[in-house]
Amino acid sequence: PEVMYDPDFSIADALSGLYYDLTRSMAPPTLAALKLTTSPSHLLLGTDWPFGGPWTPRVGIPPVLEALEPGERQLVEFDNAVALFPGLGRRG
């Protein structure tokens, strides 16, 4: 097949549009790299506890979240998921 070339394509733009799960990214350098790659609105926290194995946080707040500003933390812990999956926000 013919390879299409788009001179306006940017890998950085493509990466910034993806969503990233912080559950297994518990190191501060990883969070710092993600914050350079995308905005806090593209960071999520989802766990598979208790089925996620030994690397899944079991209790408390993952230490990586302590490095976030309070508004960013609200996005990561709740708001971003609800924006992607509005049904999660319904209570009832």
C-alpha cells in the first residue's frame, strides 16, 4: 500500500491526545514525563484491585498522586473518567 505522508503530522501532538493510566506509573519521574507529554485532563487512575496483582495499590492514596495539585488530582481521580464515560457520574 501507498504510504501517506502528512507534513503536518506531529508525534508529540498524537501522544498528547492519548489518555494515560497512572495505576502502574507510581514513580515521580514517570508522572513528570507524562505531564510534559500531555495535560492533566488526559491522566486517569483506574485500578483492578484486588485482581491487578502485587503492583496494584491496596490501600490509601498512591504516592504519585501526592505530587499533583489538588485540581489535577480531582481530574485524575474522578473528573477525567466521567468525561470519557459519562455513565460513571450518575449516582442512584
